[in-house]
Amino acid sequence: MSVVPSTHVELLTRPLFGHLGTLRADGAPQVNPVWFEWDGERLWFTTTTDRYKYRNIAGDPRVSLSVDDPDRPYRYLEVRGVVDTVRRDPSALGYLRLAARYGLDVDRPVGGVDANRVLLGLVPRHATCQ
Amino acid sequence: MSVVPSTHVELLTRPLFGHLGTLRADGAPQVNPVWFEWDGERLWFTTTTDRYKYRNIAGDPRVSLSVDDPDRPYRYLEVRGVVDTVRRDPSALGYLRLAARYGLDVDRPVGGVDANRVLLGLVPRHATCQ
């Protein structure tokens, strides 16, 4: 049973951009736009292990994702939790699935296939919405 | 001289929603959609002193604001810095200026005028963009 409220779960199933908050090495927050995919249990993101997003999460797995509804601007969902799963994605199959979800017609990642590519799985612990 | 790059400052001058990352009492990140206004030196937000956003910032003033361009979805700006100024806004004049900026035609805040209303001023220390 997910903590994500049924009234707002469609903000996770639509291909909307999320804003992912992570913690930098000094504990300060960092927020960046992200693609995501929701499988009913975890939110999945794509990155590479040499990027800040990964390094921040490797240092402290606590994250927060904020998504707002472009059709109703005061409607939003925030999901807080931890990244408890890192899956290697060296052939970028996970990346390409996400790219297709967001309507990007590519056959490889921008910047090329990268042995350091991973999928990060966020398990929600709390959700707030409006 | 602001750290905000001239190529992306218009993401701060347009009435776009931002996603503000703050730190909860336990150091975990929280991210929520916000109105903001840029005066060339600070980003201003409205809240009340009994809300998480204020309590988080009172506990640790380090924050991050992420804004993306709805017309060019891979264009974004992240501004990191500290909230170094809190201005009381008990008559909600600051709130109403922000509401007007975002096209909301109201004569008082949703929820009513509140003696605890404040404006928070974020001074940027770093910016990243794409």
C-alpha cells in the first residue's frame, strides 16, 4: 500500500517533469528537474554515477520529488523518501524507456551510452498534496 | 553582480512557478511549488511563520530554487543560496503583489490576512542552468 494518495497518483503516471531535491555533501539542498517513472512501488530516475545527483544520493539517500499539475497550477504532489535501489543501466534500456515516456525520439542517450548509467529507485515514505 | 546568468535571468522575471527545496529539522530535503519575485538581488517568497517552509528555513537557511521553462522543457535554472532576510507582512501587501504577479485576482490571501505572514528573501550564492 503506497503512501501516495489515490487522488494525486495520476501526477506520477502522466509524463510530467518532477523537481528532485537531494542533499549536497555539506547538507545543503539541491533541486533539479527530472524525468521519472512510477511503478506503483518506486519512482525511478536515470542518471550517471559521475553526476551530482548520484553523488548526493550516495552520500545521503533522502530525497523529495515535487510535481505540479500544469493544467491546475495550485494542485501538486510532494513525495519524500529514500533511494534504496540502484540498478546499473549500461546499455541505457531504462533511459530509453524514460525518454519514450517523455516523447523524446532518440535511440541513445544525449551524450552517448555510458557504462556509468544507473536507474535510481525512490521508495516513498511520506506524501503531501494540495 | 548577481550569480544568476544573464542568459537565464528571464526565468526569474517571468511569473513561473518555482520549486523550493528546504531542509527539514532532521536534515531531509523538502520541495514545494512556490510563487517568487526577483528584485535583481534577492528572490522573495511569501509564507507564514507557522508553516513548514518557514520552520525549515528558520532551522537552516540554506535553500535551492529550481525553475524550468514551460516553452522549452530542457531549459532550466537552479539558484542555491540562503534566506538572509525575513520581512513581516501582516497586512499582506507583499502577498498581494506576488498574487498579482501570478495573475490571481484577490484582495486578501487565501485563508485570510495573518499576523504571522512574512516575506522571505533568498540571496543567491550559486546558479546552475541548462
